[in-house]
Amino acid sequence: MNSNKLKFLIIAAIFLLSINFSFAVDDNATQTFTEINDNQLTEIEDNALSVEDSNDNLQQPTEQEIIGQENDDSKLSAEKVQTIKMQAITNRFDGVIWYKATFYDLNGYPIQNKLVFFSLNDDFEYGYEVITDSDGVGLLKAKFANGNYRLYAKNPWTGEVASDNIKVFDVITGAKDITMYYDDGLTYKVRVFDNNGNPAKAGQKVTFLVDNKKTIVKTDKNGHAKLKITSAPGLHAIHVIYNDFLVSKDLVVKNPFKVKLGKTNKNFKVKFTVKLLGKNKKKKLVKIKFNKKTYKAKTSKKGVAIFKLKHPIKTGSYKLLVQYKKYKYGYTFSTARY
């Protein structure tokens, strides 16, 4: 008889003794204990054996049932474990947003280099397919009109669907392609907004990058930042940067000179006219270098400067350099006498 059987017999004996004890109490509170005979011990032992046999005969779960239970546990885990971490819009550019979300498996490991889905509703058939990176991050790049949206993400490896409210707006407004004449006095003006779509507070830094020249300007109380354009004639790229957001536009600065050469008179003098094109060009100093001499004149209220040049007696082609502020432009022309 093993120890388990012995424990069971002792418990059973105590139980029977307690029953006999209760029946043995008389009206005078005298107690009589009934001894357990061999037949009772045999009966208790047989009962213990039958109970042990019944435990040994319980049906064990099949392998298929175990697998089914594991599947049920997986479904339960999928309901409780968060396998999509919706994050935030990380960039905005002309209506294009970059939105990040991180995808995990049921054990909390990032799902690497796998296909996941985004959509503006819970019908992912017409949504966006994205491949996660080595950190499980899916980066959506999509163009939306300005407005409020509900963005959904689906983890096809766990079945979870998560969503986030997003607001699409231009972080930098007012930036545009510009065509101007040199020294037009044009001010390039933009307005920047915070992450909630409100105008940025005063003192925020906005970076203007024209070619390789970098200028940092602070916003005013309405979120505006301004830069005076002083670039030389030519095609330039102007970049406006605020926090992590960037807008790039084209800047075309045109040659401001319109020149006209008259005929040479009998004294070998020729009338040369320079008109400055663009805005605010009156009373501006213009210089001309011709035949090793420098001539100066100021423009009229219409922006016209007139020079009387004397050239060599010999007719032919001559070079002439016109200068306004830092910009210089060379011309070649032929002279002829009356």
C-alpha cells in the first residue's frame, strides 16, 4: 500500500469515527466509540482503489485538441495584445503626408520586411500597401487634400486593425515660384504652422536656403517669416525649412538691363541708353566701362540712364560692360560714322 492510499484510509477512518461518535451521544451526554473492524477497513481500501482506478482511466486530450486549444489561445492573445502602434505624421509636403506605424507579432517582436496595409476606411481593398522595414515600421506616403481624416492600419499577420485621427494641412504656406528682375526689392514671404494646424508663435526659426546661401529668419506674432531676395540674375532654387518640413520652389531672376546704342556723330561720340527694368529703379547709379574708361549716370524717374561715349576713330566691334550694384553684364556692338 503506497502513501497516497494510506492517507486516503486515514481520512476515511476519521470520517466514519465522526459519524459513529455523533450517533453514540445519549441524553446524558455519555459517549461510546465504535471500533472499525476488518470488514470496514477492507471496504474503505476497496473504495480507495476504485477511486484511483477511475483517475487512471480519464481520457487524455488528443494532439488535435491541443492544437485547437493553442489556436484558441492565439485568438485570445490577438484580441488583447496590441500589435499595431499608430504613431504620427512625420512629414508634410504639398498635400503629401508621411505617416509611421509599427507592426508587431503576438510575441511583441517587430514584423520585418512584410506587407501591411493602410486605408482611409476599414475597406483595405482600396487602400495602400506598405512594406515594413527592419524595425517593423511601415511608412505611408500619400497625397490627400487638406482636411480631417480617420486613417486605418491593418496587421495581416495578427488580424488587428487600428486607427488614428489625422489632420492634413500645409505646414508652410505662401511659398511659390517667383520670376523677378534683379534688385526688384521683392520680399519672399511665407507663413508656418504648428503640429495642430495653428499659426506658429513669434520667434520660431525658419530657414531660407537660396543656392548655397543660408538665412535664418524668426517668425512674427502671426507666424510669418520674410526674406528679401538679392540673388543675381539666373535660375535658382529656393528652399524653405521649418522644423522637419521642407518646401522647394524655383526662383528666376532676370537681367535688368535694356540697352540701346545710337549712331556715332562726327565727333566720334555715340549715345548709349540703359534702362533698368523692374520696380523702384529711379535715381539708381549705373556704371559703364568702355574703351578703358568708366562712365557714371543716374536713372530718371522712368529708370533710364543716358551716356555719351567717345570711341576710337576706327570703326568696328567694341565691348562694353554695364554695371548696376554688384551685377555686371557685357555687350558687344559695332560703331559706324554718319
